[in-house]
Amino acid sequence: MTVSQLKSALQKGSPSGCFLFFGEEDYLLRHYRGQLRRAILKDEALTPFNHLVFEGDQPDLAPVTEALRGLPLLAEQKLVEWQRVDFDRMKEAELEQVESLCRVQAECPYACLLLVAHPQGLDPGSPRRPSARLTRLSKTFQTVHFEHSTDSQLHAWLARHFERAGVTAAADVVPLLVAYCGRSMQTLADEVNKLLGYAHANRLSRLSAAEVRFVCSPTMESDTFGLTNALLEGDAAQAYLHLQDLRNRRVDPTLVMGQIGRLYGDLCVLSTLLDEGADPAALADTLRMHSYKVSLYSKAARKAGTARLRACLYLISEADLQAKSRSGDPYRALEMLLAHLL
């Protein structure tokens, strides 16, 4: 299911079945997750009873199944939601259990099931060659991939923002915003709001490039893999730039720490297997990891060595404890961690 098809389905009425949302564009994903909720949960007073949310890589599926089977309270539908699911790390038995949720939902048509993948929890492959896991999940779920928007899509989206606000933007304003502030839809939405606030406060009916440069903040884009890529490459300057960007955008430091821990955990596992003589070509299937990722990580693992990687995992665990102790700035703990790792 494409995003356009999902939008059309939501406009037609109450959606039903099992949905799986995943992808890089978190702003769009959150928007349509909200649209799905509003389409199903029509009475806000009853939402606490008819909207059950579970979170975690692989929670106990028994309460999820029980939530699906329970009747909605004074409503025709209910929504059962499971966030941050890590499909790529699931073993066969676990994946079969997740697929069984769709069979339960089919027996309980009043319940709609929404699974939201962890940002790094489902490798989609490519449009021409979807991953085996995504292909399999698409047979039981209505899968929706929220990809990064193209420049033309971003330009049209930004133009609609200005039009709805009754402010005219010069021809170069929209492309400049994308070039100056980055391609994150969340960042762009925040910067547009700043621009519109400035325009209304100063009674401006038209915005120019000068206002963009005066009001907006230039952004160094950090995607989900920006920091980990810098760590893989041993590039301290880029790593700190990405960390500062994450801090400026108020990304939860525990999520950043988890991302770093996951990277070094994968590297340590790969390094150990390689030390034991494992065939690198077979590791992709063994670890349920994309072959390109295995190749990239194997190179970094060999360079670092197993002993060094285990020491890094210890440092990460210590930094994680410090960050969660609430005795100081968690981003300070991250800065010190990068210094040790690099």
C-alpha cells in the first residue's frame, strides 16, 4: 500500500485490518498514525478504553492478543497499536507469532491492528527488489513505507503551508528553505512556523530569501545512520557534528545511546563469528542482516578487533548508566563516550 492509497482509504471511512508502518520519514509516519487513530477513535472520552498501546522490540504477545479479542467499549471499533517493533531481529518462531496476530484480528473485525517498525527494525530492500522479510510481511499486513520526500514533493508541501497561511513566498524561498534548513519535514515545519510568526508579527504579506536567512537556522542533516556511519568510519569531526545536531533537535539521548550500543553489539558479534572462521557470505542469513551491511560491518570489525570491541561495549554500558543516573547532562556522557570510542 502506498502513502497515497492509505490517504484515500482513510478519507473513505473507518479503516480495518492489520497495518504495518515503517520508513525513514518520521514526520509523515506520525501524521498518518494520527490520522488512523482519528479515523477509528471517534469519541475522545472513550479513547483510553479503545486505544491500547504496546511498545518494545519484542514484547509478550499474549496481552496484545487479549487486547485484540476484547470488545470495544461503546464504540464500533478499537485500535491496538504496537510501536518500535524490531522485525529484522526476530527469529522464525517469533515472526510466526507476529503473523498469527493477523489471524486473531480477522476473527475480531472490530479491532484494527497497527504495528510501527523500529527505525532500524525492518530492512525494506529496494523498490525493485524488496527484502525477503518485507515481502513476507506484506502477505499478511497492509504495509506502508514512509520514504524521504523528493525535492519536488517538499517544494509542493511547503508551498501549501504558505498558501494556507495567506502569505506569499517569492519564487526562491521554497527551494532555499530546503537547501538551507535540510530535507527533514519536521525541521522544515518548525522553520516555516518561525517564518510565518515573523511575517505576522511584522505584518508582511510576502516573504523573500532575506527573511529565510534572517529567521531560519541552517541545519546539518543527520539521518538515522549519520552518527553510526561516522563511528564506523572513525571520523571524529563528523561524529561530533552529528551529535550536536541531535542535541539541538532534542533527540532523546537514551535513543542515541541505544543506537551506539546496537552498532557495537553487532560489530562484536560479527567479529566473534569471523574469529571462529565463519563464512562472511553466509552471515547475512545467519544474522538476518542485509548483505551490504554485513560487508560494511565486517570491514570495521576486522579493523577494530574483538578485544577492542568488547572494551567498547563495556564503555557504552558505563556511559549508559551515567546518562540514566540523572546526576548530570546525558549528552555530556555521550560526548565523553565518543572521545573514548574514537
